[in-house]
Amino acid sequence: MSIGCFDTRGEAEATKKYIIGKFARAMLSILKVTQNGNKPVWKMIPLQDFTPDSDIDWSKSIPEIDRQLYAKYRLDEKEIAFIESHVKAME
């Protein structure tokens, strides 16, 4: 599966951090009920700006990026606790 075409290595690395972070994987799990990762199951994951102009600081660690995403999308403490307790960290 292709994730995208990037202008810089930094954008590709930021995308990797996003995809393996808990936030994106929690959004993926909303529609993904099998091992198939076809295009329709990705529609719940919000697109991001992976450039240095982004509102997310992609140079941070994955847990710090997840916290930025929780704030960006105004997740409440209950939603954050659910994601943190149900989605295992990937490194």
C-alpha cells in the first residue's frame, strides 16, 4: 500500500511517526475489522501537513506527537484514556 509521495525525507519520517502513533492507529481501528488494510479503512484518519509549516511538531517523540494530536482534535480525557489503554505503542 502506498501512503504518499514526499518532497523531503523529513516529510516521509513525519508520516511514519503519524502512522505508527496511537492516535492514527485508533482512528484506523474504527473501520478495520480484518487484517486487510485497503483504502476504505483509512478514511477516518485525518490528513496532516507533514512539512515544517505544520501545526504539529514532527521532530518530537511519538508520544509527544500523539499528545499534540489529542489537543488538535480536542479529545477529552476519557477519549485519551481509552486510546492510551487500548492501543499498544509501536516503535
